[in-house]
Amino acid sequence: MSKLGMEEHTTFFLKFLGVLFFLMTFGQVGQLAYCWLMTGGLLWLALTSGLGFSHDDSVAVLAAVFGLRAIPFIGKRLMTLAATYPLALTFRFASKILPKYTIDEAQFFSCDGCSDEVAARRKASLQELSEKWKKKYPKCQEFSLELKKMISDLRFTSARCFPAFNGVVQKYLDPSMALDRTEGVDVVDIDENSAMDISGSYGVNVCGYEKYKEFIEEGWTTAKKQGLFLGSLDKTVLDNIARLRKISGQPEVSFHMSGTEAVMCAVRVARFNTQKPLVVTFGGAYHGWWDGMQPVAGNERLPSDVLCLKDMSNLSLKVIEARSSEIAAVLVNPLQCFHLNQSPPSDPVLSSNNRKVGPTPGYKEWLHRLRDTCKQGGIPLIFDEVYTGFRLHPRGAQGAYDVKADIVCYGKTLGGGLPIGVVCGPTDLMARGDAKKAARVNYVIGTFAGHPFVMASMNAFLKWLELPETIKSYDVMHANIDNFIKTANAKFQEKDYPIQLTNWFSVWSILYTKPGRYHWLFQYFLKDAGVSLSWVGTGRLLFSLEWKKEDYDRLLERLLSACEQMQKGGWWEEPKANIKAKLGVEIGTAVFKNVLGLTG
């Protein structure tokens, strides 16, 4: 006979315990199941053997104890769920059911419901551009054709438009460019065509191509006597460390071979030295191609130890505060200010005029609040300045927003034109070994980290960065950009072109002010007008410190020329069909066929 009279409810309590066990170990079975089972076993022995409880009463007591323990646990999980970036929750499912589909050539020119006359103009426009490029870029196209057979990355980045249009576009146009040389702000291809570069070489080009030639030349002059000797320290490395300590405000420095590796190092040392499992990122932020820190598109192994939360959300701050005992670091890419809670803007995802980019008001204040929350919770704040470092300000986002991070990652331009990754942080977070446990070692290594040539080129860049005229040049550049954006937008409005420019420091983008299915085509007419873009098209564009007023004026002329061709070709005619409805039908049909196995 039980003391508590729980015989009739034993089955219920067992089921209740089973549900609690699932909820509290979901995604972390390896870590928590053992602890739960051991704790439950010890309590069971204490209740049955020590206190004389019956088995039924013991089950009831265990259910009550673990139920009380589960209340705050489940509360934190529900709050985390509410604060999670939506795409981080849905992407793993969407990626399984969203197939590729193709709009064939018969529908390509009229898929917005336009008249036959407009469709004919569009076809003639595309054919004319195709024939022009065959004569203008013969060597580039031949070079690209051969290279695509051997480099998957080139095949991927050649698809520069909304995926449904790729089949037709690639039949007519190949936007690939084979570089011969750079001349000021221009790049010259192997067909001797000159184009103004606004791609920024994936964010590397902050100073201007001519300046990087100087850094590389100076670096080679300094380092060639050392040859390929790795693992050593010399005066150049020590000088770099001293300058980086001043820039970052941190006492220790670690050298790596890329920005992605720098982020890998920062996350690894944070987890090792805090002995906590989770890292917080924010919606849409890019932290390199490493699958350990990429919770949405582009990663098949979605990490379970990353909390991808909504940016600039009070609830996200509450989650960080509530789960501070589990969080090893909060990782921020300040570039998110430009496309808050959105993936990086690019033409391949531009299905209409649905691009939402531009500087976010209140972002500085948000970073300060985040800084305070991390400090109160004892959580390291990591700034991923691989892209923004030295682009926004000589001290990166830390200088631009007056916020001090605990760990800072640098890359791209810091190498003076050569590959580099750098992590700066405090001694206690940068430790590679446990002071008390000999077997706890944190391997963060790289064969070519600290290469003499890279160190010397970096040194040339860092010395240049400290010059008074360099610091002044940032203000001049920002003033020129603001004037260019204002002038260009006024001209577009005057001519009734459906585009508008927006910028955040030297990062800028082209917005489309009216619905349309062909805005992504603008990048092709820009190329034809002599403007060089990266594979993301008009989504993210960059200026460098090298640009002068006459360069901005020349760029505006080319933008207007491309606009004229878009308008002339009928690509900006007002859609007759509802674009959202058309897209819904297309995607819905493709999903339906995929589910039924009707796709090829």
C-alpha cells in the first residue's frame, strides 16, 4: 500500500516523465540524458530504499520534482522560439520542398502579362545585347566557357538572376569577365574593355587598387629575403601586433588565413574558455562559409549549438539574459545594419521590387544595449569585422559606433591585398590551454598563418592607415558618396526611372521603386554600359577611398545609360498581371509537382 495513494495515476506520471525527458533533452541528448537518468536513479533509490516510498509514490514524487524543474527550462525554450529568426526555423523544411523550376522562352518575355508588342521589344532587346556581347567580349566568353567545365564555383556565380529565368538568360548572355589589369577605379578585361568597378572585390577593396599594388610591392621588397620560412616571429610581426592592439583595443592577436578562419577561431576560443556550448547570431548575418556558424541557406548541416535570433529585438536581449549560463558568445556582423533581419541582398533572389536595404535607425543604440546585456551576463561579445573593419572607419564598427567588443575578427583588406584573417581579444579568452587541466587543449592552428609576405604587406597597410591624410580621406569619401546618392536619385526621379540608391557608409545598393519581374536584368545593361559588378548584381555595391568626384560623375552617366536601355527594351513596363499571385502559382505548382515526383 502506498503512502500517497498514487497507484491509479502511475501510468499518467510515467508518461509525464517521458514527455519532460524529451523536452529537456531535445537536441542535446548526449549532454543531458545521462545527467537526467543518473539524477532520477539516485532519487529513486533514496525514495524507495531510504524513505520507504512505494514504487507508485516514487514515480509521483519524481514527476513533481522534475515538473517543477522543467517549468523555467521550458519557459526559456519557448522564449527562445519566439525570438528566433523565422528563416532559421523554416529553412531546413523549405529547402527540401522548394524545387528549381524554369520559365521557358515562350513565357520568358511576357510572364508579367505584358502585350505582344512589349514582349517583342524585350526579345529584340535581349537578342541585340547578346549579339553585341559576342563581338565585345569574344575572348572573355571563350575563356569562361572553358573555365566553367572545371570550376563549379564559376558555374554557380554565373547564375545571376532569379533562378526561374536562368535557362533563357544563360542561352543569350554570359556576364563572366576575365581580368587583364586594373587602372584606378577601372578594371580592364582580356578583350581590352574597361569598366568601372563597384563590386569592391567582395569587400576587400577599401583603399583602391592602385594603393594595394603599392602595399604588395612594399611587402615583397621587405619579405623576399625571408623566403618561405613559417612559424617564426620577426620585427614586422611584432610591429603589426602593436598596431592591431591599438586598433582593436585588445592585448592579444592571432593570425589566420581568411576571414572565415578568423571567425572559426573566435568562436572556438570563446567556447573553450567559457566552457559554454551556445553561440548567438542574428538573422541574415553572414559569418563565412563554415558550416558551424551558418544556420540557414548554404548549409546542409544546420548547427544545433547556434541560436539565430531576431536582430534589434528586445526579446532577443531577454533570451541572452535568461540563457547567459549556456551562451559562450554573441556574434555580431555590423553589416546587418544595412539589411536588418534579411539575407544579404542579391539579384538572384530579386523576384520583384522586394529588396529592403538601407541604414537602420537606432542601430548604434542597439549595439550599446547588446553590449550592456552581454557584460551583465558575463558573455563575450564578438564583432565580426571581416567586412566592416577599416571600411566604415579606421577602427571599423568599434570606432564608427563607439562600442568595444570583447573579441574582434578582421580580414579582407587588412592583408594589404593578400589573404588574411586576424582575431584580437583578451588573454583569458584567447588561451589555447586550460591552466588547471593538462588534457584540455584548444588547437587553433594554420600552416600559412603569419606568412612573411602577408605580414609585410599588412604592415604597409597598417602604416598607411595611421597617416593623417588617410583618416581625413574617409570623411572626404563619405561626403562624395552622400552627394552622389543625392544627385543620382534626383536625376532618376526627374527621368521617371524606377530606381533609387541607398547607402551605409561606402556600402550601397540599388532599390527598385515599382513592381517588376525584370529588375535583375539591370545588372546586364550596367555591364554593357561599362560597370563591373559581382555575382550578387545590384544587391551590394562598394566604393573605395580611391574614387574622386569625376569618377562618381562618370558612374552616374553609365547608370543613366543603362536605365535608358532598360526603358527602351520594355523591361520596365508596368506589369499587367499581379506579380505576387503569378509567383505564388509558379512556386506552388513547382512544389506540387515535386511532392508528387513529377519533376525531371
